[in-house]
Amino acid sequence: MKMKGISTGLFIGLLSTALLAQPALASTNVFIDNDSTTYTTTSDMVTTNSPAFTYRTVSSDKNGDSRISVFTDDKGYFYHWEFPTGSSIPTTYNLSVYLNDTSFTNKSAQYSFGVSTIGSINQYSALAGNNWIGSGTDWDTIHVKVESYDYASAHPAGTKTGADQINIWN
Amino acid sequence: MKKSLLSTGLLTAFMMSCVFVQASTPNQTTNSQTATLSPLQEKMLNAIDNYTSLEGTYHVMQKPINVDETVSFSIKEGPSAGSYAKHVDNRDGSIVEQTSDSNYVMSNNHKLNEFRKAKIDKSTFAKITTPRSFKNNKGEPVYVYRQDPAWATSVNEVAFPQTYAFWLNDPTTYSIVDHEQYLGRDATVIQGKMDPYIGQKHDATDYKIWVDSATGVLLKLVETNASGEVTNLIEVNSLKVDQPVDSSKFSVNAPAGEADKSMKN
């Protein structure tokens, strides 16, 4: 009788647990990361497979940073990276950018997944560290784009943007 | 007896559920080093919850990045949220406008005679209920930003000053020195020492900030360097809170005669 009472309670409790909102899956982060601000070319980018995503980073013997645009079809206005997810199901992904360099001064760095903007951050005044910007929905391939200059200012040209590291996870 | 055994089981299962529902992704979250935020920080981090509309003008000068602008803005929160901002460069008179109807955001650069328009992903609007500042399992600081449905991003430094709220994370670096009347509103006045990373970027060692006590809106920010020179300044010159605004300003219709530089698929 005693055991039955406990078992019933546990069963109800566990069933309730299963019905609660589940935490974000501990998926592997996708990121571009390096520690130098020296600009380099797309030929320096390497692709590394991780369990869930393929991510791109600059090869270890080259200097570079995440301000490299992998694609050249954005007329120089945007930095653009693509991450194949291997999934055709629309999924919400979170985005954070790691700032650690005083050259990141874009007051209104606007990040987008595809052509939908998901968030903006004042990189001129944001503290060094991981800055969670927002979330967006994408599927087969996550297209991360950030405007290459501070368009919200009356003087857009030449303001540094991008970040040292970009993290995406779901 | 039966009831008490059932309760024990439920309690046990609930405690187990607490372990499983903690939001955690590799390298991103930890529950052991969450920053304790002050009431003023909470107000600044959620300023958009503290007004239904905001209109005003301010002057911003940031010497290290050659910014000297007069900005006027109009924001409406809640249903039919939207925003309008006009940035006038005080040196050459060039103008950039940003508008949003909460579905799209459009920037018009009149000097370059071009505009850009982007759809807004609304999954980013949810109010954040998890810690806003903590350290991840690498010991790196994490700052969680919330996005505004009115998408007044170009004037967030005044209307939604989350960035400056995070400057106040370390209470040993600043003190509340006064309460003043500023534009007829009670302002909390803070003096502090610049974070070294920001200080290097801003060419500043000290700052003084006036925050609207009721809403968390930034009213004034003065940053000075070691020589006492003002290197960065944000100064609100007019402010209307919770007054009717003209929503027709929030139109995101593409302007005639300007080149479309929007992102393409």
C-alpha cells in the first residue's frame, strides 16, 4: 500500500514533468571564432563538421575575424555567413555575438537570419562578452547577416561591425 | 496516510523536474554566477514596459566615432507598436530616418539617396524571464538583450538603455549621488568609473548618468577622460511620456526615387 502510494505520486509527477515546457536542446553551438582582427580572404575559411551543424572558422595559421563575408553577392553592405543545419523543419535559433575588441563600434548592428532581422545591438557601448541579441526562425540553412556599417547613423560608411565570435544554438 | 505518500511522490517528481527544466546549452548558461540587478537596472532593462508612448529630441556627441547628431523620435508600445527616428548630422546636415510598424523596419539615408527595408522576426519579442546577466561555464560574461516590438533600435540609447543598464552590474564602480528634476521629471543621478574595455573605446574614464526614475529612460550621459574633457555626451532636450503620438509616422512604404539596398534572399 505504501509503495503503491509513492509509485502513484511519482508517476503523476513524472507525467507532469514530461508535459512541462522542455528546455532548449543542448545542441552544439555553431560559431565563427578567431582572436585576431586582421582581415583575410574567404579562401582561409575552413569547414568543420560538428554533430549537429557544420560551422566555419578561420584556419589556425591565418589571422582573420568574423567580419569576413563568405559571400560576395551583397554588394559590400552585409557580412553574410551560412550554416547548413541538416534539417528541413523550421526551428527557432538564438544568436549571440562575442565582443572583445575596441574596433567594434557599430551603434546599431542589426543581425538577421535570411532577410528577417532578429535584433540590434549597440556595439559601441556594449560590454565585452557574450551578448545575446535575439532569436529567429530558419531551416535548411541558417543565413546570418549583419549590416556592414552603422546605417542608423547619418554617417554610415566605415563604422566597424561584426564580432569576434558568433554563436547560434537552439 | 495515502494522501501523504502521494504528496511525497509528487514533491519528489517536482524536484526532479526542476533539474530537467533549467535552461542550459553548452557554454551559454550557468545557474551559479547570475548577476544581481538593482531596481534601477531592472527599470532600464525593461523601459519599454514603463511607457505606452515616448517622444522627444536629444543631442548625441561621440568623439571617438565622429558622431554629432540631433535626434528626434516618436515611439508607441503595446498594440500597433511602431517608431520613427530622424538623425540629423550637425556637421553637414545629412539625414537618416528609421521607421518601423513592428512588422518591418526601414532606414532611409537621404544623403546616399537609398533605403533598406527588412522584415522583423517576431519570435524575438518575447519578454525575457531568465537571468539577464550571468557567467557561462567558460567564465565569460553573458548579457541578454531584449528586442523592442516598436523596433526603435536607432534610439535605444535613450528609449531602451539596456546597454547602459549593464554598465551598472558592478556596484563597486558607481554610486547614486542625487535625485534631480530634469525636464520636469525625477531623475536618478549616478556617477561611476568606466569599464576598462568601454573606457578605451570611448576615450573616457568617468561617467555621470541621469535616468528617469519612473521609466528607466536615459535622460543624460556625460563621459569624461582623464583630462576632464567631455568625450561622449547624450542629452535629452525634450521629452513627452504617454502622450498621443502620430502613428502615420511609422509608415514603412518604400520612398519614391530612392535606391533599394535591402537584403535579398
